[in-house]
Amino acid sequence: MPGVRDISAEAFISAYASHLKRSGKLEVPTWVDLVKTGSFKELAPYDPDWYYVRAAAVARHIYLRKDVGVGALTKLHGGRNRRGNRPSHHADASASVQRKICQSLEKIGVLEQTENGGRRISQDGQRDLDRIATAVVEAAREAEEEEEEEEEEEEEEEEEE
């Protein structure tokens, strides 16, 4: 059975984000349309569903590792701090955003806290993520089969002419 490791990060994150949005269980704070995702950013995200996408990325990251803290997530989602004519440096993302996402995922039962203060994926969360990964793989297979059928039909039409 294919798991989260077996598919591309982009495909999984987009599928899981749409699942989170459709389910409506994920508690989204009221300030998501106002906040920047890091002090090094100039503007807030353009995507109105960025909170779901970030939550899916955090869930995937924690799934692939044993237990992760908020500090590690801020490093992961950080980026380049452009400092004018001085050299650029790495800057961490907003810890508040990461913390709120982890709390939201805990409320719906995807994550759980560990003894050392980090967070890990719960059994329900692991089952959820595996189910979505399997659905993504099956959808990709169906799309490939449809393309092959269309190509065969086109070849048959060319042979008839």
C-alpha cells in the first residue's frame, strides 16, 4: 500500500489541504487574512487557503519524522531575509503561526504532544494521511490509464485514414 513517502510532496500537500478544507474540522483563526508568515516577508500570502496548505505541509513533515517542535518548523518554513544592499541571511518563519497550526491539528486528532515537548503524528492522523496518499496514487493511475486509452483511440483513427 503506498504511503506518504511514495508520492511527491506537492501532490500530497495539495490533496491533504483540499481534504482539510472540505472536512471543515480544522479550526482556522480569524487573523489568517491579516498576518504575514514571517518577519522577513513584506506581504501576507496571496492564497486565501494558505492556512490549510501550511497545515498539510506541517502534518506531512511531522509524519516523516518522529517528533518535531515548533522551532524546527519555523526553520523549515523560514526563508531569505533580504537586507537591502547587505548580504541576505536566513530568517525563521513566525513561531505563532506554526504553534497555532499544530494546536489546530491536535484538536482534530492528527497530532499529539510527546513527553519532551515536541509533537508527533497520532495513529488516527497516520491512518488519515496514508488514506489520502493512497487516493492520490489511485487518481494518478486512473489519469494515466485514461491518457493511454485516448492515445490508443487516436492511433486507431490514424490507421483507419
